Amino acid sequence: MHQMKKLLNIILTLWLFLLHPVLPSQWVDTLPSYSDPDGNPFQNVVVDHNNTGDVYVGGRNVLYHFSADLDLKQRVATGPMLDGQRSMDNHNSLLKMVYHLGSPPSLLFCGTAYGGNCQVIATTNLTESHWIHPHNDSVTRTGPFQSRAVFGLGYNDQWTLFTATTENQLSRASSSVPFLTSKLLTKEDDGFHFRYAFHNATTSSTLALKHMSERIVIDGGFAHETFIYFLLHIAQGGDLSSRLARFCTKEATFQSYAELALECIHEGRTLTLSTAMDFGDSPDSDEKSLYAIFDKPGGRSVLCVFPWSRIVESFTTSPRYCNRDLVGKPCAPGRKEIADFCGPDVTPYIISRPLVTNLAPFEIATKINVIIVLKQQEGMVAIVGSGGSSIMKLNLSTGAIISSNEMDQTIKRPFRSPFVLDQKRQNIYLLLENKIIKYPLSSCGIYATCRECLSRGRSDPLGCGWCGGERCTHPEECGETDLFSRHTCSPVITDRYFPIPRVYLVSSVTCVLGPAPVGTYGPVELSIATNFSSTVGYNVAGSATSEQNFTYYVGARLFGIRPNKGPTSGGTNVTLVGENLDFDNDKARLFIIRQRLCTFDRFSADRNTVYCITGNETKIEYPDTIAVLIGDATYALEENPPLTHNVTEGLSQTFQYTEDPKITQITPGITTKR
């Protein structure tokens, strides 16, 4: 209940591409990646988690071996193949790591050629391959994306391959592979063999649903406790809906197989088509949850959350509801109602009532086809992939969409599902058409600038901050505590006089020059020292030299003004006489009585005279002296100005505001017309 309240508190509608624009492609270009030179699409990726951390990728007519950083180690052709009378592309329908046959591990590689037959391939040399017997037996269909498989402990604690395949008219016509199979992969004297986990004269560990509606295997599976789960699309009357299918791994046959319809209510609309799912921890709860992406009309998606206890309860009580005719057929009486029901006493093909949730924390303004959920620090995040090659990071604990990265601007196709974690669970491998990309999960490097780091990175569970004035990191990456900040960006000093986009927030620095001899000439050298305190904040050392030169000239001298008085309404033309008045009029202000501004009008030709116009004044008081403020320097009138060609004769040292003139009488009052 606490989890449900928490999620309801963070229900948000977020228009992703408006609030979180895609980050610059320069960062994406630095990620490890590889593209097939012949354009063969990649279809499956696996990682050797138990040993080297190496990566293996299967695609159309090709199989790759990479290092963890996607350095190419080996590439072998797997097709086209002569199948019957024609050459056919060999798509990789299934790729799995095999550990139970000995060390080093092997690859299970199933293609679409030869009816979907499979091979065991050595991880140390991809050219060393062996067909699995019997040749007329397979675990996959002949379509490239029609099968999902999971290795796990099965009947009699045998290491078993559980496979689900798409069930429709086309697949039934092209292959005899059942909807569900559980098989053992064994190594014997004459080679490698597939054998049913259970087999006798009348039955084996398979489940065929040929009389049922079409079932398209979309996602999965994943194993939890003694069950394996797959996500299905069910085609009925031209409409698609989603079901979560499960079966028990401990039984000889699939007697416990059941399906649970999934629905999500968002903004009053019932959504029934899920395009991706993942199973993981819940925010602020010890309970697990199922995270499902639902398709919403208008090209959008909604992330919905199903508490795992409700899913288990729905599967457990399905036989009871079936007995009461509360769900549709096919269904027959069941005799168990326990959470861990397995074995022949449980009737197969149970279809439960729909499980509905209104926990929909995110609406995303694009189609999503893949999701992976994981814990980071003290928070839960989801990484989702769109149909347009963008990766988004969602904070499930706070309800924030943290980041969005367009992985390839030239490829507008969906990612292949699923995303696969690397050996250290710090990166995921993405398949995008003929390209594989290693995407970091445990690094704040996805935030390319300080602005991105301190705004979006602040809601990242990694606790991102700006390190050393250079990059976005989490505290462990930065290492030096004094150089790490989550609150301020350091200044960037350049030799240019305009802001550099996305680099800093403050675009200029104002400084006061010290004294120097007249005629001093050269560039301005500026430096900022490093210091940090809890009250002042964070600064980073830097220096720069201007391209332009600065010149010290002779200081201004002020001799006096004329006239020495004017009306309080202002508008008096004042002449200021002096020497070396060649200052920047934009930086200078002329003041008279009590700091009233005398607005600059013009210079004389020799720049020894300045003309200004007085402002208004409300009071008439004693005469006040005059001063000129140039920048932060104040220049006063000289008490004994020199007498030069009568220029300074008649000048005043003060200015007096007087009453405005008044017209009291006009004489004469009349005149003659001529």
C-alpha cells in the first residue's frame, strides 16, 4: 500500500521532447559502438557474465565476437545458405550463453535456415560449430523474431531451455515447433543433442495451442522463483491485447500454464496493448513490481506499474474464478488455490480476469518498445528506448524524466529488445539496425555541460555534480571533494567577448584597473584564483589574455563650467571645459548639485570641452560643486585652473539651481496690422 501511495503521488504527464530536449550528439559519438559494414541488421546480443565479459552479436548472415568495449575480435558469416533449391538469408532467431556444458562456455545459435535448426558454437573460435541433433528437431520457428527462450532449472532439477514461439497460421504452416517446449541440451559421444525434459510414450514437455487464437511472443521471458513469464499479444477479431503468460518450471509438462490479461487505466482510458515489460524492485518498498509500457493512441506511451503481489494473487485465484464461470473459455475445473501451484492437478489454459492498474507515473510523447529497470544508489530508474532511436532515463522514485539521448540521427528505427547489461551492470548494450552501442548507466557523462549536469543531473539517483570545472561526475568518479559541486558552475574565461552556448551562465567579467604610467599599452591579462567555501561557493582557477590592446592615456582635467546657474525645471545647456576629456561617453556621467544628472550632449572637436543638459530639481539650495564619474573614477574641478588663451576666463566652480522664470507682463499688449 505504501508503494501504491508513493507512485500515486508522482503521477505526472510529461511531454518529453518539450521539457527535455535531446542532448548533443557529440557525447553520443564518444560511446563505444560498431556498425556492420555490409548493413546486416543485428538481432540478438548476449554477454559472458561469468567469465570474460565479452559480447556476442547475432544478425542476418553474421555472428560477431567483441570485447566488453566493442573492440572487434572475430566476425564469421552464417549465411546465406542453400536451403532446398534456393539460397536463403539466415536470420539469428535465438542466441544464448551455455555454461552447463563445461568451460569455456559455448553459444547456442539458432537460425531461420534449415527449418530453424541450431548449433553449438565455441566462444573462443566462432568457426568451431556443431549442429545439434536430431536435424529435424528445433526449438524456434523459421521467422527471425518469433521466439524467446530462458535457461533455468527444470524438471528433476535439470538445466533446461524453456522456449516460447509465436503461434499463428503462418508459423504453423512453416514449422511444427510447439508453442512451448522445455528441452535439455546435452553433449554426448556423437555430438550435441536436444532432448525433451520429460518424455514417455504418450506425452512430452511441450504445449501446443493450435485451437486457440493467435499468440505473438513480444517480450521475455524472465524467471522468478519457480515460474517463467512471457509477454504475449493476443489477436482476436482484428484487435490486439496483452497477456502475461506463466508456467511452472518444476513440472514435467505445462499443466500449470495460465494467462493474465493486463490493462492500465490512464486519464479515464483503458489501455490494453503492452509493448514491453521488465521485472524489478519497487521504489521505497521491498516488494517486486512489473513495469509495463502500454501503447496509447496518438503516438504516445504510458509506463504502468503492477505490484507483484497482485499479479501472484491473480494467477493464484484464476482457477476459482474459472470454476464460477467468471472468465471466458477454454477453462476447466481446477482444484488448487495456492501461490506455488504446479503439477498435473492444475488445469492448463486458464485465462484469468484482467488485472487492472491505475499506477501510471509517466506518459511519454513517443512510442516505446523496450525497457530495463534497475536500482541506482537509493533510487530506481528505468531506461526506455523509443521507436525513433532515442534513449530516455526515468527516475521512478521521484517521477522525473532525467535525460534523453538520440543515439543515431540517421537511424529512425526501433531498438531490438531487450537491452542487455554488461558484466559489471554499469552499462547496457543497445542494438539499432546494423549498429551496437555501449551505453553507460553508472556515469554522469550523459550530461555534457555544467548546465545539464546541475539541472537534470540533480534528479539523477547517482547524485551528479560538476567536477573540476571540466565534466559531470558522481562523487566517486570525481575523487576530489573540494572540486565537486552540485550547486554552482565555475566561470569559463575566454579571449572572446560573447557567450559560448551551453558552457556557462555568466558571459562577462568586470574588473578595475590599477594605476600605470601614461602611454602604457598592451593586452589585458585576467586570472581567477581557485577557492571554495560553504558560504561563497565554488570557483575554478583560470586565466586568459585579450586579443585587443588597452592603452593608458593622460587623466582628465576639469577647469570649470558655464553658466553657473539654471532653472529647476532643467534644460540648461552647460559647457564643461578641461583637458584630455577623450573618455567613452557611454561610460561617463556628469553630475552637478546633489548628484543630479547632466546628460551628455557632445564633445568639441579638440575633445577639451563637453556639452551637457541639466536635469530637473525640486529644491533650491546652495551652489554645489561639479564632478565627472568615469567608470569607478571620480574627477573633481581643479581649484586653480590654468589661464590658457582666455579659455578658462569666466568659468565657475559651482552650479546653482534657481527658480524657473515667470512671465508676469507683456508690453505692449497690442500692435498694428501692416
